Amino acid sequence: MQKLLVVDDDESIRNMVRMRLSQGYEVIDTGNPVQALELALHHKPSAILLDLMMPGCSGFELCQSFRNLSYTSRIPIFVLSGESAAKYRGYVSSLGACGFFEKPIDFAQLKSRLATEIQTARIERRSQVRILMKLVLKIKGADQAGKSFEQLVTTDNVSAGGFLCTLPFDLPETASLQVFLSAGAQDRYVGRVRPVRREHADTPWQRYGFQFVERNAEWILQQ
């Protein structure tokens, strides 16, 4: 049975999540955010459900820590919070969270998103090895409305075949974007990519998974 790690200082929320999700998952929970990293490393959960406002260590800090550690960087993170989604969804997305659910939680939607994200993560792990490597890229292309853009982005999740990053644009499924390694005064063209995965379609900042359709020897990983 796949494992979920629930990090929330509200015991009633943890009990409710356990009750509603225990038929499909083994639920591990803690009200101590400092203990969360230890539990994640020990149990290797398939997904993490994370509150934002907790004493000692906020969900923002934890989300970033999970993304920065190689052993937890690929685990899907869902924020469960009483805070406004409109206020924080874009920010937690930039930290690496793949979903934001306001309390009271819509468990039907949460179950659907969990199943989708866990399956996607498993497929990606099998298909390509990703590594944590911070790169600054310049991406050129056109958005859904056909408006041209040129955007600097940072990614810390790369593979030989693609990368993850966040863009403030809505891209068409057929988009073909130019990618450059941006280092100092000179940009180096590395190839063209297409979007193969998008998260948070209803937020100003979109987190995309990109796959190369054309790549040269300038890309940092070749195999």
C-alpha cells in the first residue's frame, strides 16, 4: 500500500485525513513539522500533505526543504491550509508544491489529484533519472494568445530529456519553445522543448514539465 505523510499541527485534521484516505493509503502523520523530514526520509511516502501555518517550522520552509533534498525532491506535495488559495497558491507552486486545497478539504478532488500525481511521478522515475542541479535558462516562444515572450527561469530538476520550471504564461499544448543556458553575458542555445505536463492551470504562475524535441551538445546532461 502506498504511503502518505500528513504534516499538520491540528490533530483533528490529521484524524480526518486518516479516516478519509486510509482505505487507499497507509497514512503516517505528525503534528511536529521538525519531525517531518525524518519521517519522509524513513518512510519514503508517495505523497506529502502539508499544512502552511505551524509553530516552529512553517509549511513554506518544509516545502522548500523537501524539494532541496535529493531523497524527497520527487515526492508530490499538496498543501492543505485554512489560508486563502488565491493568496498563496502561486507562491507554494514556486516552492515545488503541486496542489493547494483550502480547508474544509474537498476529499473527492484530493483523491483524484493524488492518484494522478503519484502515477505521473512513478512514470517519470522509470523513464528518466532526474537530478538536482540549479540552472538559469532563457525560454523564448509564444503563449496561448500568440504573444511572443522571452523569460528567464530557474530550474533545479533536470534530466537528459527535459526539465521542470515555472512560467507566468498559459502555453498551448502544441507550443515549441527555444531554450538557452543563461550564464553571464552570453546565452547558449541548447534546443527546443514542448510542454508535456502542467500544474495549477488556474494560477498566474504555471509549473510545467518540458521535454526536448531537439537538443544539442550544450545541454548539461546527454544521457
